[in-house]
Amino acid sequence: MKVLYLNQEENEIIRLAIENNRSAQQKIYVQFSSKMLSVCRQYMKDVHQAEDIMITAFMKVFSNLKNFEKKGSFEGWIRRIMVNECISQIRVQKKLSFIEDENYSEDSFNNIESQISVEDIQSLIDGLPDGYKIIFNLYAIEGYKHQEIASMLGIKEGTSKSQLSHARKILKEQIVKLKNYSNGTE
């Protein structure tokens, strides 16, 4: 693990926030809230629900600041809390299900053309079944390995791989449809 050292100003803000200094907590919130809302939005279709989860997760950030070990980035630590809170909320809603499928094939998914807007891509990801969506986000967006995802979600590593494969297949099909529609060929 690469250890990154925080700058003095960030260390001081964290120290003050640990002491419940509202101004320091507000600085942290203002600095990271827009990025963290984007993280939550990747997992939640409804922006209002994403905001609620982000606020709940920030409460966890502030109550657990004393546990931040200053290894790695502070933003990464906050991001992990956001992702875990999203997954917890989805579990509470019982929207999370996975299909065991050992017969999957890994496809390449690196040819998304730049003509597709971020909003279109987010809409396509939102259209995925929740299990596919979470694993796609954890793997493709957050950069987790299948072993880590399996551990986080309490599933087999093969299940994580197959869910990702199915998500990619669905997204590819939807992108082709979107491109054909944009080109007037569908």
C-alpha cells in the first residue's frame, strides 16, 4: 500500500473536525460533497435518495474521523464510506440479488465512443438490475478487484465476475441501440 502524507492544512482541519469544530466539518463537507454525491448517485437511481445516503454517510465520516489512520488519501477514505453506505442501504431495501453463473465469458468493454454523453451512460447504468449495477460500479468505476467485491458483498468471486460480464453485455447492447438511434438506423 502506498502511504500518502496529508498536508498540514488538511491535518489541522481533520484534527479540528474530530473535536467537533463545526467550521472544520463544514469545510470537509463543502470540499467533498459534490464528488461524494456523484459516488452515491452511481449506486442510486433517485438523486434525492443519493443525497440522503450521502448525508448519512457524512455523519459516519464525522463520527469516525478519529479512526482515519492517515494512510492513503482522505478523499479515498471518505469515498469508501460512501460506497459502503450505498451498499448497506440497498441491502436494507432488499434490492440486492445475484445469480450464480459459472458459465460466463469475459468481454472487452473498452470501446465506448466519446459521442455518448455522461448522462446517457449514467442512464444506461441505472437501467441495470441492482446486482449487476453494484458490481459494475465497484469494479469499473471504483476499481475494486473481484476478490474484494466478493468479500464486501458476501458472494463468490465467480459470481462477481459473472455479474460484471452480464452487466457489460447489457450495456454493450444498450450502447449499440443508442448509437443506432442517434444515427437514425433504428
